[in-house]
Amino acid sequence: MPQYSQQHKGFHFLIDHLLKQRPLKLLDIGCSLCIEGEALQNAGIEFTGIDQDEAAIETVRSRFPDKTFISMDASRYNPDQKTLYEVLLFRRPDLSVQHDHWQRILKRSTKWLTAEGRVYITTTGEIEAEIAKVMLTHAGYMEITTMYTGLEEESFMMTAILDKQKIEEDDIPQLPKGVILWEDEPAPMCDITTGFCD
């Protein structure tokens, strides 16, 4: 196992378990000051960060002028097909505090990953890990694995891949929500793939 500085030891487990392929494109969601940046760079990983904290993004841009850092809410991030990633990294997201917000981000994140890519989430405790597993499943991920790291700050790490069948099913247009009643007339015939009714 490689040796890491005192500053990096909190996430050496994560770095060592990332996909081994190079080049490797990684998106760090909620990167803040991206304290893991040096370790990612030293491991030969091409990384991009996104965070809605503008001050943090300005600071991290000065540390890594050759990297891309995006200042915006990740729930609104919509990269083009040329900007997909092999790895999505969520380090210690506050899932229990901002559950709905992170669920939206995880759902959207299925569009950011290559077909063979993988998502990684670290949590500080077992309860957060269980929440993450449920949220990943709901968002459209499968083959979720959980590892105990033995580290105080990031006790658990989960990995998952895209559930392509679920995502394809979720992409089928749905009829508008609501109830329409016809008391004395037959109900219309509707095409569930388009939402149009006769």
C-alpha cells in the first residue's frame, strides 16, 4: 500500500480502492476545498470538482489552476455526453440532514457516469451508510458494496454501478399526475409511452 502524508491518511483507503485504470476521470461532488486533490493528482487521476460554495471554489482554483472546478448546486449540473466520468465521488455527504437534496443529486448523477463507471460514497458511521445504500438504490444504482475502513472520519465506503434497466424504465414518459373522472362516458385510451390520450 502506498505511503501517504498525515494530511492524506483520512482518505488513503478511498484512493487505494478507486478504479485502477488510467486515464481516470473523476467528479468530486461537494468538493469544498478539495483536500484530497493532491492525493488524487499524485495517483494520476484527472479530477473535476463541483460545490455551491463560491468562496471555497475560488480558493481551490488557486491551488489547482489546471483543474476544473464548478461553482453551482450539483442538483442542477447537466454536463454534455463528452463530459462523462468513470468515477463519481461523494465524501461524507450529510445525507441525514439534507436527505431530499442529496437524493436529487444522486438521481441526476446517473447521467454523469460512463456505462462502466462507478460511484463511491464515504460516510462517518453505519447509520449514514445504511441511508446511502437506500438512496443509491432509489436513484438507480445496483451491486452496492459496503466496506468498513477502520478510519474515524470515513468509517464506511460504498461503491455501486448503474442499474441500466431501472434507469431506462424511469426514462419512459409518464402520464401527468392527477385524477380525471368520467361519470357517464367511457374513459379515453392512452399511450403510456407518449402520454397522449384519444
